[in-house]
Amino acid sequence: MASVTGLSLFSLLVLLQPPKPIRLILELMTFPFSGRAWLAAFALINVLASLAFEQWATQFISRVIGVLMNARLWQDRRFLEGKAYKAVEGGMR
């Protein structure tokens, strides 16, 4: 977690106000501050959307998959006395 935090802070520093030695080493282009602020805003929106997807959408998708699996859309099964039997092509002869 410390590494992610450190890298995030470094990226934010380089994006908003890069020090001259870092700017020279990385050969960064100069952008107006408003452009850099827009990039930071879009990055923040991306992080928030990713967190929201991970929190709520994954639960919804897993429920949908569970419903589909329970509906037996994936396999043709037959039940007898609470046990599932797979249908065999051609049947028993």
C-alpha cells in the first residue's frame, strides 16, 4: 500500500508541478496548468468509476451469473429424487 501511495504522489507531483531536475530527466513537455488540472480530474474520475464498479457492479454481475447457472441454461440436466443426471445423447438402449 505504501508503494502505491508513493507512486501516486510522485505521479501527481510530476503531473501538476514537476521539479526541474525531474522534468529534465523524464524529458517532459510543458502543458498549461489548466490542461494538467483536467488530466488530474479525469484520472480522479477514472479511479472513482473503477472503485464504484468494483464495489457494486461486480456483485450485480455475479448475481446474474448465479441466476443463469441456477436456471440450467448451461447444461441439460434431469432430476430424479433430488439428484441431477446429465442427459446422454441417444439415450439408454
